[in-house]
Amino acid sequence: MGEWTEPDDALLTPAEESELAARIEAGALAWAERQEPVRRSGATTEELLALERAGERARQRFVRANLGLVAGLVPGYASRAGLPRDELFQEGCLGLLIAVARFDHRRGMRFSTYALYWIRARLGDAVLRRLGGIPLPALRAEQLRAARIAEEELVQALGRDVTAAEIAERAGLDPRRYERLLAWQQVTSLDQPSGDPAGPADLGPPPDAIVERPDRSVDELLWRLPQLEQTVLRLRYGLDGEPGLSYAVIATRLGQSESGVRRIEHRALDRLRSDGSGRAGTMTA
């Protein structure tokens, strides 16, 4: 997934988007049902596995049809930040996968509008990490986090790109202050090195155990891990759309030592790699 991949020329219609999203959801529910000791639906294992396979095929079709969204955004980010296009393409694809996993087809909006939010978020975070952005002070970071949540909610509700003024109002921020926060974040992320060796600058791209398996959603991959390992990976690599956190911050939040967090992360990635050995999918499969 880290290399340029030709998008599927057959763009999806709104009806096809809804149909594929419903199949993906059914597959995820079937997988969850299969993990339960007592099955509430009464479906057989064969029936549940059939739904899972159909969901995986739908997810691949959905991703291939929307790779053009990633390909269209990557050149601008690459030229401004001076980073390799292949590397940013991989990050953008992760954003696309998150969007596919979280998309609610019942709202009646086009997927592209929703996906662009997540793709831009992952590309922006990648630039911040690789160029060594300074971590935001706590208050500013919290305000920007609230603004990001507000933006996602507005895009879902309105089905279009939203303005900075709309985001600020939704997040309860003064519009002028929100504009200053965005400007401050951009300047510090692109122009200054980080002094925190354990901070966001050392995160790098998400691990290959996650990003090289686009045949499964991020949630489906992580559900196979113990809860603590899920939490560490989500916090460390920003898999829920938030910026990735340093080992020190995660350790404080979870009541662990930094070395303990590292061990949990390594154990979780080893599990994912072992689970996917010989079966990892590709974007073009």
C-alpha cells in the first residue's frame, strides 16, 4: 500500500456506496457474532463466514474506487513538505481505510465528502511527525481536538466541506482564536524541530502490521487484540483520528511505565504480524 496504486476507474454511485457500506457493516457484525460464546442471531458458522467474506470483498471494492481521493491530495502535501509521495500515499490510504470503517451510509451523504476529512487528517499528521512538529501546549491541543471532533460531526451532518467559522461555533471557540490556533499549529509543525525525543516526531508511519493489510478495517484488526494492546496502538499511532501520543504521555494516561508501554506495543504488533503471516492483502488484490 506504500506504492502508487491505480484507482478503480469505475466510480461508485450513491446507491452502490450504500450497498457496499451495508455489506461491510454486515461482515463486521458477523465477525463480532462469531466471537460470542452464545450466538443471538442463530446463524451458523458457515453463514457468518459468508457474510464476513462478502464484507471483505465490499471493503476492497470501496477502497479501490476511492484511491483517487488519496492520489489527488498527496502531490500538494508532498511538494509543500518535501516528503516522498509514496510515503504520504500510504498515510492517505490509512485515512481512507479509517473513513471506510467509520462511514455511516444511512445519513445519505457521499462518501468522498466524509473520506476527505480523514485523508487530510492523516496526511497532516504525517507531515507533523516526519518534520518534527512541536507538541502543542495542553490547552491549545485540547481546543484543536475539540475542533477536529466538531468538524467531523458537521461534515457527517451537512454532507459538505465546512468553514472555519462553522467549526469554531460548533466547538465553542471564538472564530478569531480558532484561526490563530490553526496558524500557530502550521508554523510550529513545519518550521521548527521537536525537542522531545519521545514525542510525536519519533512515531514514523503506522506499523506495517497495520497498514499493509487493507483487506481488513483497522477496527477489525485491533479487535483481535487484548484491550490494553488495542488502546496502546490506538493512542500511539492515532488510529482514531487523533494525533499519535508519545510513550511518556501514554504511560501516564494508562498508569504504566514507558518501558511497559513499549513492550505492550511490540507485543501487539508481533500478534498482528503473526496473525497476518502469509495472508496479508494488498490494495490491488
